[in-house]
Amino acid sequence: MENNKTIVMKKYWIIKVLAAVIIWISVYSCVSRKSVPITGQEFVPKNERVLNGEMVFMAHCHKCHPGGEGGLGPAINSNPAPQFVKRFQMRHGLGVMPSLKKNEISKKDLHDISKYLRAWKHYN
């Protein structure tokens, strides 16, 4: 049978662990968004392909990757993977990311999304 001192020590340990978890969650869940520039300049697509990529991205990707940042899905602006790897992931889906089949999105649209992401990354 445990004595009172042991029980009290276990309670204090549990409280400390819970406090540490709460502090960790509060600190690391409040990551600032990098997609809003301080200058107030709007992103203007530089050509028709980037504009098409923006429209396709907004239709298919923005809900999980708002502005290329983390949302339901991870941030893709800071992802150093080459564009062909990102296109492969968009086409085939990996993990919880859904795949975009050829009848849903064309090869040209995939390349346009890549062009848009590259332009958006350099804009920020």
C-alpha cells in the first residue's frame, strides 16, 4: 500500500506533465502566418499560366493549404521538394492527401499550379 507522500508526489508529477503539455500546445500551435506581406502589395500573376495555376489551386488545394501555408495539410511554400515531386504527389496523393486524377485536372493544370506556387513563393 502506498503512503500519502507517494500519492501526493504522483499527483504533483501528473500536474507538472499536464502543465508542460498545455504550455507546449499553446506555444507551438500559435505559429504566425507568413503569407500576408507587410508591404500591403497584392500578388499579381505575371502571365496566363500563373493565373490559371492560381485558379486551379484555389479550386482544388486552397482549402487544405491556404496560401501555400499549413492548414489541414502541411505548408507547401516552405517544402524544398522539386516541383516534379510536388506534381507527383498531387497526381497520386500520399498519406491523407487525395489524388487528382487525369479526368479531374489536366497535366497542363498541374504544371500551372507548380508555376503559381513558384511565383507565390518568390512573391512572399
